[in-house]
Amino acid sequence: MSRVLVVEDEAAIAELISLNLRHAGYEVTVAPDSARALAEVDKVLPDLVILDWMLPGQSGLALAKRWRAEVRTRDLPIIMLTARADEPDKIAGLDAGADDYLTKPFSTNELMARIRAVLRRKAPEALDSVVQVGPLRLDPATRRVSRGEQEVKVGPTEFRLLHFFMAHPERVHSRAQLLDRVWGDHVFIEERTVDVHVKRLREALAPVGCSSMIETVRGAGYRLTQQVPAAA
């Protein structure tokens, strides 16, 4: 499930966007001003920000520039959604670091399509397309993991962890990288937490004979391999 931060001070617009996002399966947080937006990003790095230009406190333009200047947030996907429709404003927004720029009034269908397009470019694993690696199949839309007809019961964190692994098979990921991409760079999570959830994920995959797909790479981290013995 992708995390989207909606930075919008008009309550009706924020609610409209949030309802559409939640209906599409996104996890949504709303920030009505720049101070709250900064606090939310500091707390948990979202997968995408929908950012208004005119905000109490700093402008959306200033926020975009600030996030692009910091190492932790330089790749944060940003869609500016604003009433400022003049060409110089669009150019300024894109130059500030926005990945896309949409003007009000807007079509919710177009906004959703642009969100999917930005996530597709920035974070393919955040999309809702079904992923299959070896015998394992993961469907983000239904939150189901299966091997053939056998369903795998996994918790929400293990689901996100497996989703990330399956979106990047055979690649080694350090604990720090997994924290950044799966937990959203949460400042209160320690690296050993990754080991706990990997253990739980292996335990969940064991009944369908797929626990060996999660490999420990000594001194480096973890990877998901496509090789797995035949089911018993």
C-alpha cells in the first residue's frame, strides 16, 4: 500500500482527494499547512506528495525546493496541484522539483492517472499490479499472497516487505535500504527490526515451501531468489 501525503489547506479539496485515494487503496495523510507537512515527512517518508502552492506558512514551492535539496527527500515524488495556471508558474513549479503539475479545477480521474504515472516512474513496486516471482504470486489490490491454490497468511508489514522483495528479485538489500523503502524511513525503527520481520515472513512462507526464497547474504543483507524446491 502506497503512502500519499496530501498537503492542502482547503478542507473540501483535501477530503475529495483523500476519499478518491483511499478508495483506490492508498494510505493517506493530510497536512493543512507547511509546518504539518514538514513534520509528516520527517516522521515517515511518503511514497508521493500532492502539494498545493498557496499554503499557510511556507509555500508549496518553497517546500518542494527544500525537499529536493535534502538527501533523504531528494527523490520524493511530488505532484503540484494548484490554482496557479499561468505558464511561468508551471515552469517555476517544475523547476522547483515537482514531477508533475496539475491546475485547479481538476479531474479526479486525471489526478489518479498522474499519480499512477509518477509512481510508475519513481517506484514501480508501489503500484497495484500483480507480481509473480517463481511460484509466489502477490496481488497488492486484494492484499493476497499465494502459491498456486494455497494462500499465504502474512501481516501488513511482512506483506510490504515481501512486495518490495518481489519487485526487486535477486537483488541484495541492506537493512538500512529495507527500512527506507519498506518502513518509509521511520526514525524510530532500528535495523534489527528488519531481522524480526524477515523471520516472520519466512515463517509465513514455510507452509507453502517458499521460506528458502528469502536468503540471508552474510555481511550485506537479504535477497529474494526465484529458485525454490517443488512444493511437497
